[in-house]
Amino acid sequence: MNELLFFSFAIFCLSIVLLAFRLGKMYLFATVAMFALLMNIFVLKQFDLFGLAVTGGNVLYGALFLITDIFSEHYGKEDALRAVRLGFFVSGFFVLSIQFLLAFVPNNYDFAQESLLTLFSLSPRILFASMFSYLIVQHIDVYVYEAIHKRFVNMLWLRNLGSTLLSQLIDTIIFTIFGLLTVSSFGIAGVVPMEALAEVLFVTYVVKIVVAIIDTPFIYLSKKIKKRE
């Protein structure tokens, strides 16, 4: 059941990206903001996929890479970088504003504080690692995409997959090590022990590979949409 829902949700989100592209650049920017905001909520949901533990934010995060590649392909590097910075700004605003909301002392009529604390009282280490990783790897994706495009002009699949898989690998390493890894010798607490590091990296990256492969036909469809216009 989870597997069917996962692939259905992936196709739905990627189709929304194409619809936004068809409607125009501003809709694509708006989709970046929407996905970046929802990603920070959906990542809190955890479930099993083919026996592997994943989070609900993987699809939206993967879709953001498709959007970045569409910007690079059709509008150029500068617009792609603007989309990256927009996503970072929205994520940062969401995370910080939630912390302000949690800091308010609830009154006797409040019924949401405990639930909000459960969902959004993330450690500063995880928040910093997530934001830092997003900003770094999305910039890498844009520059790698451009570099492959210059060298292999007619190989759309290569620049789409190549830039995404490389940047997603770096993202997985950065976030897991800086946000989740437990390093006992330095007294650093986390949710991933050192002995499980390789397994967590592998599982997380495999899910991202699957999403990257699913999104490849969608960037080809974006070329057809552009040609039709």
C-alpha cells in the first residue's frame, strides 16, 4: 500500500511542477515556495517503503530538484539560483516563525501546544544541518547541470540525472553526518549511531535515486510543452 501511495504521490507532485511550468515562470517560483514549506512538515512523517524507513519529505525534496533543472533548462542559471534562494528563504522563515509560535505561553483555552511541540520542536543541530545542506546542494545542482549542458548539449537525461544524483549524494552525506550522527568520542548526541551510518546513507540515497529516475520523463515533457508554446 505504501509503495503505491509513494509512486502516486511522486507522479502527482511532478505533474504539479509541469502544470506550474505550463502556466508560467511565476507559478513555478510559487511552487518552489509551496514545496519548500510543505517539505518541512512532511519530513516529520515516517513510514516503510519496501521494508526501508523513509520520510514523507523525500518526494517534495526530489521535486524541488526537478524545478531547479527546469529553470536551468528553460530560463537559465540565474533564475535557477533565484528559485534556490526563494526555497531557502521560505524554509528559513517557516522554521524560525514556528519557534516564535512555540515560545508563546499558551492559555487555558489552548489545545494545540503539546502537539505543536511534538511536531516542530526540532533540535538546532538538525535545523542548521537541513538548511545548510539545502542551500549548498541546490547550488551544486545548478552549476553541475550547467556544466554538463555545455559539454553534452543533446543529452538531457544525463544533465538531469547527473546533476541531481551528485547533489543528492552530497545532501545525504552532509545532513546525516552534521544533523543526525552520534559521535560518542566527542560527546555529540544524535539519532544515527556510527555503526549504522553506512546503512542509513545507503537507504536514504536509494530513495532519492528512485525519485530522480521518476522525474526524468517529466523534464522531457517540459521540452514538449515549451516546443508547443
